[in-house]
Amino acid sequence: MDPVISLSIGGLVAVGVYMFLAHDLPRVLIGFVLFGSAVNLTIFASGRLGATLPPFVAPGADALAAGTSNPLPQALILTAIVIGFGLTVFALMLVVRANREFSSVDAADLNAAETPIDTAKSPIPPPAPLAKKAA
């Protein structure tokens, strides 16, 4: 693997983990995106970067020729980018909703706004007692 790609992956992982440790939700979300990009780049780099031959199987051959790029990591990354974008938009909407609801995106403030479990009322009623059958 190219040293530049390795250093880029390491840098993205380091910054992503650092952002995960923040107390406000937008930084955690940015850390999530950066860490996901590092994982995508790792998978993409596993499929041979800079190959000069297209990934076609020659007639009569059973496998790709040596020196070709592997198309499977490329397909996985395209799928991961779409799923990651959808998950990021969903998480961003959760952050926006938390900001509107609690006027803060700090994790400590959101924990303080949470209702304790023993005093919270469940929206689901308790189950009714079972009737005993007469023998």
C-alpha cells in the first residue's frame, strides 16, 4: 500500500476517534463521518490502487490476470458511501431535533434532561392478569 494512503487512513482514524470523544453532538457526527471515510479508504486500498489493467476476465481464464484491480472493493465502497450518507443525514436530523427540543447539543446537558427510568411513565400499559380456568 502506498505510504501516502496509509498515512491518510491513519490521520482520518486519529481525527475521527478524537472527534468521537467530544461532548457536543455535531463534533461526534463529524468524527463518525471521518472514521467512516477511513474505513472506506482502507477497503478501497485493499483492491489494488493504480492498477493499469481493467478488471476483465480473459476468455477461457478462471480468474483475473495479475496486476488488475479487484472490482469487489470498489462495489462495496459505492454501497458504503450511499449507506453512510443516509445514516449521516439521519444522525444530523437527530442532532437538529435534540437542539430544538433541549436547546443544547452538549452530551452533559442532554443527560441532565433525561427522565430517570424509575419515575418515567411507560406509554405501554402493563399486561392484564391472566384469568384462571375453572377445573
